[in-house]
Amino acid sequence: MANESTENKSAEEIAADALAAEIIEHAEEQVEVQLDAAAENISVEQEKINELELALATAKSTVADQKDSVIRAKAEVDNVRRRAAQDVEKARKFALEKFAAEMLTTVDNLERALQSIDKDDERNTAIIEGIELTYQGLLASLEKFAIKSIDPQDQPFNPELHQAMSMQEVEGVAPNTVIAVMQKGYELNGRLIRPAMVMVSKAKPSVDTTA
């Protein structure tokens, strides 16, 4: 009887072991299914994340490109505005250049009249005063528009402002000194519109004392 009970118990244990194995196998299958489903879900989510990251990177690149375009456009507008302001300023400064050049002829004529008229003759007093008033008034009007005369008498010769008409030796005067102004020069806002025509002193020729 004891041996039969043992055999029956072993059969029960075998049956229980088989059932447990079946349960474990079924559970493992369920775990695998769940793991596969989870892996599939993770792959879908990761794919969405990758797409979003790519879209974000594209958006950032587009924004950066647009920002550069805006900066370049602003810089170009600033350059155009600056050039336009410079052109307007130049036009404003030198719009009177041709008119000033024409007016200088009148100034020259008045100066010649004052130089040639006989100041010792009292009959010319009123004429001289009239010419002088006209002359000074014209110069004052020109100066209001930044037109200034260049009168380099006794000054060093400057080839940028003066035009040498002749040279002459003068005792006691340093070489390259303006000794006579035959016609005044004029400038407009610092820009030369006519050089002064002058006579310039020159050095005496060196004497060879070795002979």
C-alpha cells in the first residue's frame, strides 16, 4: 500500500509539474507578446520623436536663414540710406559751384575797377565808395554760402591751392614765397573751385667759388 501511495503521489506531482510548466510557458508567451507590442509602440513613438526632432532642426535652420536675410537686408538698407545722405550732403554743398564760378567774374571785375580808378581824384570818391560797397556786399553774400577767397600774399607757395604764373628772385625773401597775387583763388566748403594765380620767389643761382 505504501508503494502504491508513493507512485500515486509521484503521478500527481508529475501532473502538477506539467501543469506548472504549461502555465509558465503560457505566461512566457504572454510576456513575449507584451514585449513585442511594447517594442512596437516604442518604435512608433521613437519614429515620431525623430520626425519631430527633424522638423525642429529644419525650423531652426529656416529661422537662422531668415534672420541672416533680415540682417543682410537691414545692412543694405542702412548702406543705401547712408549713401543717399552723403549724396544729398554733397549736392547741397556743391550745388552752387557753377554759380559761384560765374560770380567770380563779377568779383574780378570789381577788383580791377578798384585797382584802376584814380583814387586821388576827388570826383571819383562817390564811384569808389559805390564800387567798394558792391564789392564787399558781394563777398559777404558769397561767404554766407561757404565761398571763401584764397589770398596767399607773402605765404609759402602751395601747389594744391596756387598756380604759379611766374618766378622771380627777390632780395631778402625766402624761395617759394608768394610775392604777388595776380588773381585770388576761391574755395567752396573747402573744395577748390579756382586756384590763386601768383608770382613766386625763387632762389638765387648758386655761384661756383671753386674756380
